[in-house]
Amino acid sequence: MIKVPEKQLTEIREHGVRDYPYECCGLLLGRFTGDGKVVHETYPISNAREESAKRNRFLITPEELMKGERYARSRELEVVGFYHSHPDSPAVPSKYDLDHAWPTYSYIIVSTSEGESSDLFSWEQETDRSRFNEERIECQ
Ligand SMILES: [Zn+2]
């Protein structure tokens, strides 16, 4: 279960719409709790990129992740997951997403089209990395 405040859900949707037709991506900063995670802030990554890099698929470089982790620590938060958008396709993880994910983290995916967003789901990878399971989002 992941708790996400309305404000952060809106930020993810707006980021996705802004980056359309490209995929947006960013970090979910918060805390791990006994039964899941709580998100306190989003940390957008893709909109700080060069135009050419935006054409690439969703991928966060180690440098970007380290910068995000440093920022999170400065706020006494942790990286609890990642978010990205699927322009003109469903909010379910692709094979590429499965191959580039790690267990424990949450992966929020939002489906976007011209000027709007629709489905938004959170996914958690099975510990053997074989598949994703949908994770319940509790909106605060
Ligand atoms: Zn994806």
C-alpha cells in the first residue's frame, strides 16, 4: 500500500501531460512504513533534460538518481519509488519496465494523451522480479 496526497498525484498527472508526447519520469520521495510507503514529495527529472534526451525511453541515470537521493536526504526523506507516464498507452508496466525495476520500490504509471491524463496505477515488483503486482494507492 502506498499513501499519496492528492497534491502529489496531481503533480504526477500534470508532469505527464506537460511532457506529452514524451514519457515523463521522476522520483517519489517519502518514507517506508511498516505496511508500505508514504509519499511526501515528487521529484521531477525528465523536464530538466536536454530536448534530445527526452526522446529516449523512461530511464533515470545513476547521476540523476544520486542527485535525487541527496536532495531526499536533505529533506530527511528517502526514495520510495519512481513515476513515469505512458503516452497513448495503458498505465501498466511494459517488459522494459519489468527489466529495469527493482523490488521494494513503488512504480506509479500514468496514462497520458493530448492535454489530459487518465488511469494512474501503482505497481510493485514481485521479489523474484518475475512480474509486477498492482499496489493499492491510498489518497490522503
Ligand atoms: Zn513504462
